[in-house]
Amino acid sequence: MQPDCFLQVLLQVEIYEIEGNIFRLKIDEASPLRARYKVPDVLIKEPTTQRLFISHKEAGILVLSSVNEDYKLQVTANPFQVELQSKGETVMSINSNGLLYFEHLQPPPSDRKPTAQNEEEASDSSKEKQEDLGLWQEKFGSFLDIKAHGPSSVGMDFSLHGYDHVYGIPQHTETLLLKNTSDGDAYRLYNLDIFGHKIHDKIGIYGSVPLLLAHKPNRTSGIFWLNSSETLVDISTKAVAEHTPSRSAAETAKQRAVPLTNVRWMSESGIIDVFLLMGPTAFDIFKQFAQLTGTQALPPLFSLGYHQCRWNYEDEQDVKAVDAGFDAHDIPYDVIWLDIEHTDGKRYFTWDKQKFQNPRKMQEHLRKKKRKLVVIVDPHIKVDPSYPLYAQAKDKGYFVKDRSGQDFEGICWPGSSCYLDFTNPEVRKWYADQFAFKTYKASTNTLFVWNDMNEPSVFKGAELTMQKDAVHYNNWEHREVHNLYGFYQQMATAEGLIRRSSGKERPFVLTRSFFAGSQKYGAVWTGDNTAEWSYLKISIPMLLTINMAGISFCGADVGGFIGDPEPELLVRWYQAGAYQPFFRGHSNMESKRREPWLFGEKNTQIIRKAIRERYVLLPYLYTLFYRAHTAAEPVMRSLWIEFPEKMETFDVENEYMLGNALLVHPVTEKEAKTVTVLFPGSEEIWYDFRKFKRMEDAGTMKIPVTLENIPVFQRGGTVIPLKTAAGKSTEWMIDISYELHVALDTEAYAIGELYVDDGHSFQYLHKKQFLYRKFTFHKNILFSSCVDASGQYHTTCVVERVIVLGFGKQPTFVTASSKDGKKKEVVFTYDTKTSAMTLENLALSVDADWEICIS
């Protein structure tokens, strides 16, 4: 349909329903001077549309109904508005504040043909001409941004009815709950390299996902604004009067105040392409977003272990010494990382010939220890004709250009650098080929990759990034694609790692810059944080927000990248990181060394315990990642996602759920003696995860803490699979037996899952080589059954131990029986203080059906 003309330029509006409670609204010029940028490659496919039916039509008003008639869209032409209703209730309205903004493309002022009217006006319009020209070029400090195609910004407002809690739009160093911006700065989505980013700041940092969630007790809705240019989001929440009409003449009409949140999106260029995700639950929203942008890639198991990083481990001897230190102190770890100093003069895909004389041998040493290496590969390429990568890319025309058509040059770590144009599919294919073992000299299959500085970071550039008038593939300006740059580099890197193994092995790629859909290619982290308590504290809402935006594999640098953490802070950060998806210790060149054993025996012991807890928990964590991969469920969840009707959870950001079974409350205050924990849901039962003791009440409780550990609780009604011991790395643990923690709810019921595969290949996908088991405790019987019979994977691993929490009475007899009818008596102990029952020496096969009967 065609709404009113905006500045006499016709806009074309398209409205679609997409399968699964999604609506799409697109607005573009009907006949633009040239095509406007439409974001490619983020959607995994062009969504399947469903026919909307016209259920009512009158002058200037059209009512469209969804296939199942649950949703109606009332479209008004003048002024243009859309109201989205669910079963008669208005959920969202679009342009109800009249803030639709669409700067149409115009010829440059110098090219405009004079008309009689504007010739007449020309005499007194020199000032206006100057202002007009100002829209075509802007100064930012000493930088001049020339807009080759003129101003082209777009914007739109959305009113969310009944909502006053909104979340999402990472990445900001901000609270979980998005703030009212009416008296301050808007939230900015513009990927920037901001070293030691300030806390409680709405400036955009390294990544952007333009997804906003709104939640109220009976519904969650989402807005996905698909635009990769600089974007601002304004939020204002207010109470509005809602009238309830009187049912009889005697009854007066009632009025009550209900919340209304207005969200205004403004982008520098592109078109308006917005997806309205109708939920109605948070988990539905996650599925809808994944249906559009893909799910989290299933990580290789090693990458869920602990990563040890520093800028920089000096040389091969240093790497070996740090590796040996973990063994000497009996601390598990999986990956050691090399930052920019490992290269030959910051030339990526190379090695410093003095410091790393035999990198293949070093990797072989790590491989024998069942560990991996990650190296940094940044997007800037040193200007050096003798550097093959630079010479090839220059020869092929693979660099981003400046506005005059020359290769864009900026300063970064190597000095003068050019930047690969990852928006070009040919460049991505060529870049992926650089990871081939024959091309990337001395790389082996134990080497994985870290993409940093890919906002892109340009030292001495405007806001330390590339100028907006730089030119990419197909003549698009950088302003159009800015927030996609890191997304594309990670895409190409992941493809390269897959291709080097002939499509057999899963990649691991960590990226600093990201966009919607980055979850398909690996992990992200929160960037250059600082070794201060406030950064530990803010990392929790930051990670929760990134998880909500579809990227489960995320973490914050343990200990803080910048500065030197006091031992207590470092300990507390390890304890928090052990219960977060991506777990890496990292520090800056200026920081003192901080391997986990350098802070005295007592602290070493506590850190060792925290890391071991992580390793023992890996079966549960890996299963959560399988759920993220197949069902788009976030690994780390805000409380309100699990308890959507409990309003007391809506702004909680100091504790979170890991999956649906664990409640984690990191300690983020110095010298804390107690923490205040919210146990959501009066009908829920919670157990201390380590001591198995049932917590007395739901609601808020003061819990005493020592430096030894942080409070973690298991939710009644869940079963958590664990390993019975930690190994030196994940690969050492393949044959270590399992134990199950069965936490009973008020009905003495519990359920949980275990996913197992080879931990590294795509065989789970191509050959269905996996095990997906379910454990159910019901009527005093624990059953093991198959969730997905299409998968098969043989493992010699057994369930050795089961601990049942909250078992009301001392049992008299316990038997275990397998499918083949074999039955045996089980040895058990029962703790009357905690009501925890432990079943030992079970030796029950993980890949078979069995049951344990307790009488």
C-alpha cells in the first residue's frame, strides 16, 4: 500500500506475516534515484510469508487478519499508522507518535535542475543552500565526511502497550533493564573500539544487535530493526489512562493507569526493515529470532573449558612454562592464547622467527597434552609489498577504498594498514583459503582463531574507526555496512577453519565485533574491561543482554583486561566466570603476570576449586549449548525469562539462571560477608548446589558467604548431569564417569537431559552420531530414556553415582534394573540432616535405558 507522500516522494510499504507469529514491515522509496542498502547475509534465508487476509476496508483504513485470525493489523493511510492487535488487545502500534522519518535520495545540490519556482527563490536562499550542502558533508573534528549520495536517514516509532520493562539492544556497559532516555542520550548502536569503556554509558561499544524485547507478566514481544548503519534508540515509558467502558447505565466508566513504552529507532541510512516478534513467551521470541538469523553454533567441547590468555605470552618457552604451571598446580585448562606479538611484525598468518622458531613443534607439544592454541588474526593488513597477504590482496583489489578510489589506509598495530573488504563474498572466500594448512605455514589442527580490532579499529580515525565515506564492494559506503564488518570477518574465519578440515571439524572463532546472526560463527566477549569491582558487577547484565540477543557463547575477561586486580577480585571473577558460557582469563601488556597460581597458596587453592567446578559441570553446560543450537534457548538467562510472571524478577541483574536448573549469584562486592539472594517463585524449592541442603523459603534471603565460593543453587524439579571428577583438560575427561544430581520439587518429581557426541566434529549433524538422553524421577523411580532415537553414539562411560536431593524419608531398599532385565541391589547412604540420598557404584550405561527403584 502507499501511505501519504513524504516531501512529495512516494514511499512503498510492504507488510507480511511470517510463519511462527512474526510480522515484517518494509518501507522504501517507490522509485529511489538509486537502490538503497538492504542488509544481506544476516537472515539465514528469505522468510516464508503467509497470506494476510483483508477482513475490513473503508476509506483510508485497511484491517488485515493473520491466517489463524489471532492477530489483526489495522493500517491507516493518513496519517500512516499500523496497530497490531492480538485477540482484540492492542500489543503494539507503529508511527502512533508520527515520527516516521525517511530522507529520500536527491541529486547533489550542484546537479539540481533549476525550476521557475526555485530560480525565483534562489536570490535569497544562499544561506539555505549552505545548510543543504551541510547535509551532504559533515565535519567530525578534523575529519570531513562527504556523503556521496546525500543524507538518507530513516526512523520510526513503536508504542508498546502495557509494557514498562524493555531489554536487549547490546552492546552497552549498562543495566539489564533499558533506561528511559527522554532526558539524556539515546542508546547508540555503532561498533567502536573503546578501551576501558565507561560504566553506565549508552555509547555503542564493540558489537550491535538491533533486537529489543519488551516484557509484561502475560506476554513478551520483540522488535528486530534490520539495519547495519549507525542507529540510535530512544526509549520513554509513561503511564496512560485506559478506559473500561461501563456495562450498564448505572455503572460509571472506570479508568486505570497502564504503562506505555515508546521506542524510537533512527538509522543513518538504508531502508526501514523491521520484524515484529509476537512471542507470546520469551522462549518463543528466541525461536522467532533464530528462525530469522540462525541459532548458536554448537561449540567444540574444548572451547567450553578454561582459556588462558595474555597480551602477550612472550615465546615458545613462555608458552611451555605456563602450560607446565597448570599441571604443576593441578589446575585444568584447555587453551593457551597468543596475542599480536607472536607474529612477524604484526603480519597476521606469520610467526616471529626469533620468539617462535618452531611453532609446529609447540602445537605438537600442546596436542600431546590434549590442549589447543588460539592465535589472533586481525582484519587490518600491514602495508608492505613484500608481505604476500598484502601483495595478493592489493593485486586483486580486495581492500576497502577511500572516496577517491584508492585503497583506504589507516593506522593500526602494524603501522600503516589496509583493511580487507569482507563485505565482498570473493574476499571472504579468499580469506577463508588463507587458513588452509599449506597456506598458513606451521599451523596445525590444534590452532584456532581470535578476530580482534574488527569494528574496524583505525587509530587516529574519527572515533577510532573507518571513515563513513570509505567505499566497499558494489560501491556501498562504509556508513551502510559499518556494524556488519566484524560479523563478516568472523563468518569468513569460521568458514576457513571448516574448510581446512574438509568440512569435518567444528571451528572455534572468538570475535570482538558482532551483529545479529554472529551466533552462527562462534563466540564473543565484552572487550577491554578494567580490573575493578564495578566491571565484574556490570559484566553480568552485559552477558545476560548478549544472551537475549541470540549469542549464548559470550564471556567477559576474567580479572579485567586493564590494570592489576587485587587477589580477592581475581578470585571472585574466576568464581563468576566458571558459571558463565565463555571462560577466559586475559590481561593487558601493562598488567602484571596473573596466572592463577601467582597469588599465594590460599588463593591458588580457591581458583583451582572454581575451575574444577567448571570442568565437572561441563556435561550440563554442553547439553545447554546443544539446546541453544537446536532450540535457541539461551545458556545464561535473566530470572524473568524463567519466571515470566514474577514481577520481582524483572529488574534483577546480580544473579541469573544457568539453563533452567542452576541459580548463580556471583559475589561482586569487596569483603562481602553476606549476599542477598532472590529465590523466585513461592511454589519453587531450591537446594544448595554444593551442600545439598534445602533452602528454607522462597523470596529474598541473606546468605552468608566466605571467599571459598559463590552461592549456587539447584532448582527443585531438575536433574543435572556432572562428571565425577575434573581432568587436566576436556579431552582427558572423555572416559570419566557421570553423576546425576536429582533435585526434587514439591511433587517429588524431577527431569533433566544429557547430550553427548564426539565433542569436535560435524558427525552429530551429518551422521547422527550423538546421544540425547532424558532422566526422569517420578514416583520414587529414576528412569533413563532416549530423547532422540535418530541419534546413536557409543560410549563406554557410565553413570556411577546419583544424588537425590529432598528425598523425604530414609529408604529401605534400592534396586537398579536395565532393559535386558538384569537387576541389582544398590549401595546407598542417606543424610537425615539434608535429606540427600547418595547411590554409589551404579555402573549404569549412559547409552542404554535403565531404572532405579527406591523403596
